[in-house]
Amino acid sequence: MLLTVTLNAAIDKRYVVENYRIGEVNRVKTCTYTPGGKGLNVSKPAAIAGARVVATGFVGGHAGHYIEESLKPFGIESAFYHLPEESRSCVNIWDEANHTQTEFLEPGFTVKETDFAGFLDKFEHLLPDADVVAVSGSVPKGLDGHAYRRLTDICKTGGKKIILDTSGSLLATGIQSCPTMVKPNLDEIRMLTGRDCIDIREMLEAARQLHQDGIAYVAISLGSDGSLLVCDEGCFRAKVPHIDAVNTVGCGDSMIAGFALGLADGLSASDMLRRASAISAAAALREETGYFLPADRDRLLPQIEIEKIG
């Protein structure tokens, strides 16, 4: 079972417009509503890939019930801690004419320490059935920078693999407890290591630094240029074929889903990187965030080039 943690869940609203104009009335051509937050954008592709997924975190109010109901068609089991306040919404505006995306992210409710203690109790009860835990995204107001470190410590005490995908102080503090895997982008790994990372060699050195500090798998996202993975098996680079991307929001989360499934299945590093890259690329072909067609994944899988380097 994959246990995903979304402490700041949301309703994701995607508006498709033609030639978005600031300060003017913009007519929306189409709109879609999906359960969102980075952890849920991991949950959905993992469930599509066939995994049993249990989603936990915080939801609140009528919006929270909508989020839970919207997960049912994916077969995702909800195990959220409920608050009376309304869950947030996040808006993504896709401009068809200019091929640009603009996002508006609501801050959401404030979580009290007593609520977090209640969530931790729920989390500890869910943990024994989990093969891998994926913790993603931001935290609500009221929680400090140690929230993810506390979750990582609980997972490690329970002997569970945990992937941490976040940013800023949450990431800097969380890696002190050495999660099983992290996937920083270039800005984040520069922040973590103090290196310039202006070329692949320096990126690999930065990833090796984190690996030597105790993180078993360090992946670096390079966007359309693929990704890097450093682990005990060595250093690997994935190159993806050119695709006509429709929606890149959530592609990193889809990659995390692929990594989580690979860890659960005990795949080699190269096979895990290939699967994660194929799922991420397939997700970019769909308008829906955190969604892919297995046929697209299967078509792209043999086109992913994995090179062992360093």
C-alpha cells in the first residue's frame, strides 16, 4: 500500500482561456475541478498505475467532503483528519493562445498543534500497512518547519520507506532526518548544498553530497531535459523523448508516484527511473492534473533512455 500525505489538500480548478489579459474580463472556455495538493497529485497516478493508495492529511468543511468524494472514482481510500474550516482552492489558468500557465494558490486554513497531534495519531495507525509513504507539498498555516521531520522520524522508527517532496525550510529541515528519497529541483539542490550546479557534473556532485549524508535516493528534476538519480547503485540520467506537452502541472508529482511504486516493487534504480520518467511524460500529455493514460506510459517507456554516468 502507498500512503500519501497531503497536509494542505485543495480543490484544483483549471481554467482554459484564449489570450489571457491582465486587468480585463476573461471568458473561460472550459473548466475542470479535481482533488489537488501535491500529495493527491501523487495519489491519482499511483492509483491509475494499479497501486492500492490511502490518502491522509487535512481536509475541512464542504470543500473537504468534495475532495474525498472526488477521490472515489480513482479507487483512492480517504483517511483524512477533518477540520471545520473549508479546504482551500487553487486555480490554474491555461492560455491556449500564448501557451502560458498562471496559478493562484490559496493559503488554506490554520492548523493548531492539538489538530496536528490528532493527525499524527491517525498517521501512526495507518503506517503499519504502508509499503512506502509519500509526503508532498506545503503545510497549512500554524505548522512549523519541523512537521515533515516529525513524520520522517515516525516512518524511520517504523521501518518504512519515505519520499519527501517539498521545498524551502520544510525540505532543509526534513532532510536532517534522512528520508529514503528526495527530488529537489535545481534551485532547491543549490539551496541545500551551496553549490552552483551550472552543469551536470556539479549537479551530480551535489546529489552525491546529499546521498553521502544519508539519503538513499536523490533525484534531480531537469524538466524537459529529463532527470538524474544518485543512489548506492551509481549515478543515472534519464532522457525523455520530445512530446507536445498539454499540462505540465503535477508532472513532478506523477514522477514521485512512479518512484514510490518502484521502491515498493523493489525495482533497480534504472528501472525505477525509467518507470517514473514514463509516467511523468505521459501525465504531461493530459489536460487533467495528476492523470495519465496507461497506453501513453507504455508507449513512452521504451523511448526513455537511461545512461549510467559518473
